[in-house]
Amino acid sequence: MKNIFFFLIVSLAFVSCKKEEQEKPKVIYETQPKSQAKPQVDTSKADIADLPVHMEGTNFLIFPIGDLNFFKKQGYASSKSDKNISYAISNYGEYEITGYLDNLKFQEIGKDTIYALTDKNVLIQSATYLKNHADKTKQQLMVYVLEDLDTNKDGKLNDADIKSLYISSIDGKNFTKLTEDFQELIDWKYVSAKNGIYFRAVEDTNKNGEFDSNDKIVYSFVNLTSKEWKAEEFQVN
């Protein structure tokens, strides 16, 4: 009976801890200037590049850049030297690169120069080439889902932070944010008939640090053929 009672106490304590972890706010609103609240760059990270990806019909190579992944060997691993290393940085599907990437680098075919997409501290989860749009309009574009702000103030960028939507030309130039700061991207879709992107985002209107049913869903459209890529909000209801 004592053992059962002890097990119940331990189980309740574990559930309580898990609940506290789950209820940790996704957004902690800062009182300090934004420039002082940026996530710290981890200088101990060992960034490497995957072999380049070539999107069909384009004149650029794209190198995914990310951190080495360390996995524990059998038994206890106390340091990186006690772990196995995975050199896989990204995955490539049909016209889409996915992973947890620190950057992308671009190289025009026939030239030696390789340059980065951005000098910001970001975590790129997907980079999608709009192939249908390119076939229709000859305009070659990339769309990115990434984290760019340490919204939960834990000192690092990860998938616990707010996701944002960005766009660039196929060469990585004109890297532009489409969502507003502190709006969490829900999803996005390219619509060929409109030559544009529709997306949904949620805004923490009650400022409680969580996204819930009391918050506002923002619907936006971006006309990709405009001189300036700008998200225009519209009403559905």
C-alpha cells in the first residue's frame, strides 16, 4: 500500500511538472528595447552545409546551413566526444527544403560567389520554391517559414517561438517578412488564379502570452506581381 501511495504522489508530481511546461507562455512581452532582447548567438555551434539543391528551371544552387546533430552512443554520454554525429542537415522534397536551418546560401551557376540569405539570427523550418508561379509568370520566388524572434525569452530560437512567413526572389535577394511581429503563422497557400499567397495568422489580442479562442485570426493576401510584396489584411466573416 505504501508503494502504491508513493507511486501516486510521484505520478501526480510528474503530471504537474508537465502541465507547467505546457502552460509556459509562448510570448513574453518585453519591457526592454527590442535591440537588447535579441536571442544570443551560440558561438559553440558547429554549422555545416549540406550539398546544394537545384530547383528545376532556375539558375541558382541553394546550400542548406545548419548545426551538427549529436546522438548519444549506447550508455551514458557526458560530452560531444561520447556521441555519434549526424551530418544530415536538411531534407528535400518536391521543390521544398525542410529542417531546422540556421541559414541558406546561394550560388549562381557559373559563378564562384556564395552568399547568405540573411545576417539575422533565424531558424528556418521550410523553404519552398513556387514552381507553378514560375511556370505561369516567369517570376521565380521562394517562401520561408521560420522563427526570427525569441518570443518566449528562453535565450534561443526553437519551434517553441512564433513562426513567421517570409519571401525572397530565387537568388535569396529581397528577403521580406510578410507576417507582423508577434503574429503566429497558421498556414499559407499559393493561389495561381490570383498570382498570390493567402495566409492565416493568429494575434494575441488579449496579451496573455498564449494563442487561444479569444484571440484574433488575421487573414492576409500578398500579390506577388506587385512591385512591393505587402500583406493586405481582409475580412472573411
